[in-house]
Amino acid sequence: MQKLTLKKAILGIFVAINAGLALYYIFVLAPQQRRILMPPPSASSASETPGSPDPDSIRETIASEVGAYLSSQLQSRDAKALEVPEAMERIWPDLYNVFKKYQEPQNYKLGTEEEQLIYDYLLGDASRAESTFKQLSRTLCFECMDRVWFKCKATADGISCPPDVICPVSGQPYQASITELSCPFHGQILTFPDRTPRPSLPELYPQLCMGYFTHNRTHRLDEAILRDPIASAKPGETVLDVGSGVGCYVWAMREAVGETGCVIANDVDTTVLDFIKFVAEKRGFTNVQTVHASYDYPNIDIKSVDRVYIIDVLNVMIGMEIKNNLPPSEQADSYMQKLVQAIRPKGKLVIIDFPPEGDRPHIPIDQAISFCQKYNMKLQGQRLLTLDQGTMYVLTFSADQP
Ligand SMILES: C[S@@+](CC[C@H](N)C(=O)[O-])C[C@H]1O[C@@H](n2cnc3c(N)ncnc32)[C@H](O)[C@@H]1O
Ligand SMILES: [Zn+2]
């Protein structure tokens, strides 16, 4: 009986050891081997293969393919024939066709006038193409630095970042110091802890990359700009588009005010204004002007405009403060005071923005209304526009000054 129990115990230990080894293999060794044996995910298969959804590594792979392409364009004057990587479509879908045309000018036709304008502006001659490739390479590198920043940790000795993070264009590692992360190749810096980029990136290329100047985006607000009885611009008006970006709504505004009216696009970023000037010239519009604003000063004469549009900009100006229950910054306050002074008696202010969703610092309608009321704006009308993706609110205020 004792012998039997001993045998059972030995058998039990044997089974337990084997089971332990098997589990160790299944959960620890095998996955490690799989990681070693598996090739890095390719840009096209990575997102589709179930079980390999590490979005960061997919983005790194895409960035390195596009980085290699941009780097080849920068190195060789004869790099036109090089394949535009499919990965380009994943990060900058609106530029993809434009680059395909650059690669195969004879065979590749652009679909819309907007695409043609972007092509002419970015790649229309050798010096434009060179500065575009430089700018895009900085933009891509900056996006990677921004992702790396989230993986860095503050330690007693300074900032510690993962060791293998490299610039996707030059292949050189980023450098981390106590206060900043930098790319030695592009000479750009991201500071800790506030994440301010230096030199600050012009927004043009990101905005064109994000598809800001495309047919769909331009036309989805036509309802508010052209056809709304209260919010739309009227023939002969002088209209100001605050924070116009690349100007995707400037052209509908220009259509609404007609030949006798005028559209002024202002922005803090001169590169987006440069694109608007280029498009206005191509379209032969002499009544579209651009004005360089600063964060505390819209740079518009007193009582000189009939209608002001602020489209997808209020959230940039005061969104973080509203989200954190803080008062708007002094800059934003000074900007608004001067902006309101620029509106003629009985002129209008139209705010078009997204209601809050997720973490983005968008402003609830009631807070946008009470913000404008502080500057003596009287609410005249509000409506919601249903767009392909989500909703935007349209708030029209009357300046109603004596
Ligand atoms: C999210 S984009 C929106 C662009 C455009 N309104 C649109 O909807 O396509 C925000 C724009 O506002 C500009 N901006 C931010 N603060 C500004 C300010 N105080 N004055 C003028 N432009 C500003 C930025 O440079 C950027 O072009
Ligand atoms: Zn770089």
C-alpha cells in the first residue's frame, strides 16, 4: 500500500514537471522564438493579420518605407522614376495621387481641380518639389518624434527613451537630453515636458496631408456658407475667415459674396496663406486677400468686415482651457476683443465647430455660446449640420453695435 502511494507520488511529480515544462514552452519559449523567426510586418499585411495589431510597430514600418522614399527623392535629382510606396497612401491618402503623377507624369491623370492645384503647388517645378520633399521629410520625422515622446519616461537622471528609436528618413537615432528629444539630421527638437516643437512646424503640409483641401471637405459646409438664411455670406459682403488653414472654405465664401464682395483669410501660419494666394492667382480671383495674424491679434482694421467665420478654430484657441475648467488665455481674450472690434455694426459672427467627442478638446455648444456672449455677441441662430463623419454646430451671432 505504501509502495503504491510512493509510486503515485513519483508519477504525480513527474507529470507536474512535464506539464510545467509544456506550459513554459507554450507561453514563454515558443512566443519568443516566434518573435525571432517572424519577419517584421509589412505595411500591407500588418493591419490585416489578426493577432499582430501593434499599431505603433505598423506605423513605424509605414514611416520607414515612406522615409526611405523621401530620402531617395532628396538625394537624387533623378529619383522621379522611383515607385511611390503604397505606404504613402496609408499616411497621406490625399497626396498619394499627386505623387503618383510626379512619378508617372504621362500615364497618371489627376481626378479633380483640387488635386491638380495641390500638384502644381507642391511639385510644379524643381525648386517646389525639393522644398516639398524636405518639408514632408521633416513632417514625417516630427510625427515619429511625437510618438517616441509618449514612450519616454522621466527618471532621476533625466529622460529615458527606448533605445532603438530612429528618424525614419535618415535612419539616425534620436537624441534625448534632460529637457528635449532631438533629431540630429533634421535639426528639430521636441521639448519636455510641454512638447513644444522647435522650430515650430508650419502647418501647411500637415493640413494638405490631412486632406484639408479636398472636394469633400470643401463642399460639406456649403449648406452653412452658401444657403443658410442667417449664417451664409451675402453678395457684396466683406467676409473674414479666421484661421483659414489652407482655405478649404474660402472658395465657397468667395462664391457667396460674388464679384462685389471680398474674402479675407487670416491665419497665424504664413505657409497656409501662401497656398491660398497661389490658388487665388490660379483661379484669377482678385477679391481674396490674406492677412497674417498673431495669437493675440487678428490684424484686421476696426469696423472693416461684415461677417466673420471661425471654423474648427475655436477649439484650437480655447479648447484646452475649457476642457480643464480654466478661463481662456489672455492671448485668446485679447484676440477676441480685437476681432469683435473689426466687425461692422449689425455684422455677424459665425462659429462652426465640432461638439466634444472622446478626448479631443472641442467645446460644448452652450460654452461656445456663453464665450461669445462675453464679447457682446447676441445669438441669432443655431443649427446642427450632419456630415459624413459626425456633426458640426453652426452658431450665428449678431454684433448689433450702435
Ligand atoms: C484645425 S485648423 C482649421 C482650418 C480651417 N478653418 C478649416 O476648417 O479647414 C486651425 C487653423 O487655425 C489657425 N489658428 C490657430 N489659432 C489662430 C489664431 N489665433 N488666429 C488665426 N489663426 C489661428 C491654425 O494655424 C490652423 O490653420
Ligand atoms: Zn529626422
